[in-house]
Amino acid sequence: ALAVARALGERLAIAGEVDNDTYWQGLKTEFGATIDHRGFLATCDLQALMGQARALLQTQKWHEAFGIVTAEALACGTPVIAYDRGANSELVADGVSGRLVPADDVAAAVAAVRAVARIDRRACRAEAERRFSLAAYGKRLDAWLAGGR
């Protein structure tokens, strides 16, 4: 994500605690001018930051089982640009709620950020409600329980 921001000539807002200081110091050395670290944010402040963001970049190197941050961004109406890897392959509706780009392809992620204005933020929110709301969960649970009898 920092490489994407640097390629765009922009700063990247990052929220959360630093849990590996050696890794963080390496990032600061390589990408210092690109980093806008906000630290740990209260829920309402994190939601405000996400809701104001042009996009959420999900460029993790691991195969995440479920991307709660992806669901949270969509609930804030924020498009997600993600590597097509792990849960994001299922969570991001490519072209509707964000863009899926090939894993580890910084140039494709840069192009997706440049084109993200084409994504309707209301569609992002609607996708979150359709897939991740309590009502949606209840329907899936009912269907699962009915099929399990």
C-alpha cells in the first residue's frame, strides 16, 4: 500500500497500533514521507477516516480468511482496492464495490486507485448491507439451519 501511495505521489493514512517496531522502523526508513500514521483510533474516528477515504487499500501478503476491515470500509461507503488473494477475492465485487487486482501488482493497484472515482460509494454501502448486515447474517443462518435438519 505504501508503494502504491508513493507511486501516486500521495501520503497514505494508516490507523492502528504498531506491534513490530523493527518492521515499522524499516517502513519509515523506506517510505517516511508517504506515511501518515494516525495511531489507534476510537471506532467513531476510524469510521470517519474510512468514510472520507478515496479507497481502502488491501495489499496484504497473506491469505486472510475473512477481511473484517474490507467489510467495515464497504459499510462506510468506501471502495476497496485489493489484491485478488484470500477472502478479498470473495468480499470485493470487482467493479461494483471496488477493484480486485493481481496479487503483488503495484502498477495495477495504482491504476485502480486512479480509476476508483468510477465506483459508486452508495453501491459499496448497499453491498455491505446486502452481504454483511445482521439481517443478511440471519437469513444465511436460517437457511443453514433449515438445510441441516
